[in-house]
Amino acid sequence: MGPNNDDNFIDAMALERWAIPATPREARSPPNTWTGAVPFAYINPPYRPVTASNRNIRLTAPFIDRLLSEMDKGHVKSAIVILPFNPLIRSIRKLLDAGALTCILTERIEFILSLHDAEKAGREDHNRTCRPIFPMGLFYLEKPNHTKANDFVRIFEHYGYIPGVNLASYEGEL
């Protein structure tokens, strides 16, 4: 899910449950012992492992399954997931079926290349960026209901199309 308190990366898939430290004392213990619920998670799911021996494994679907499971258990209260917007992808349909409020971004975003990707591409400038060739979507999930949906709409409506929301400004006939 992100950096640990000692700057090591936490492999979210390896954790028994997704949690944050419930107390400052608990923050000094290993992540697998944390007991606090994650109030909000920003997630850019992994596509593939970075190790060469596992490059053919796709990680997005198991990651989304795990997110939905952790939300059902109450370990994660809400999340914004960024993924390619393609309803043919099973993971996207799972998010939509779970009631995700969706913003289809109308501009391409830029990702900073990792050191690994930059070296692989033979680039010396490690601050290079890349743009996906496909449109991206932001998927907002909250359990038990969308109490912060208005905030999501207010923040992201200027960056893309939110089905059923942006139509409020439509002046023509439907």
C-alpha cells in the first residue's frame, strides 16, 4: 500500500489484513500487527511485478479483489482507484458492480517512470514521464455508503465526465 514508517515499501498483497496503526505505539510495530481501519486509500493498483521472473503475472485483478474484500470486512472505509477506463476489463466491471462512483478523465495523465523502467528503456533522465495510450478512470468506493460523494464530484468534475452528474449542466433535450 505504500511506504512503511522506515521508508521500506509495504507489499499490500502480503499483509494478513489492510490496516493502519491504531496508536503511536502500534506504529513502531510491524505492519502485520496493526489494527486500525484505513479511513481512506488512494490506489494505483500494480499491473505486473517488477521482478523479471514474474513479469507475465497480472496483478490488477487480485489487487481489486483484495480491496473489495478488505472493504467488506471493514478494514478499509473508502478508496479512490485509478485504472484504465475499459468496461471490458473484469476488474473495472467489479468496481462498477460494487457501486463505484466513476470519473472518466478527459485528459491524459502522466506517470513518472520508475528508476527500473527508466534504466530498462536506456534513459539517463530518471525524471521522465509517460502517458498511457488509453483513457483513465477514477473509481470512488465507500462503505457503507457514499457519504463523501459530493466531495468526490466537487473535486473531480472539472477533470472528467462523471456519469449521471455532469448531465446536470446539459441544456439540450435527452
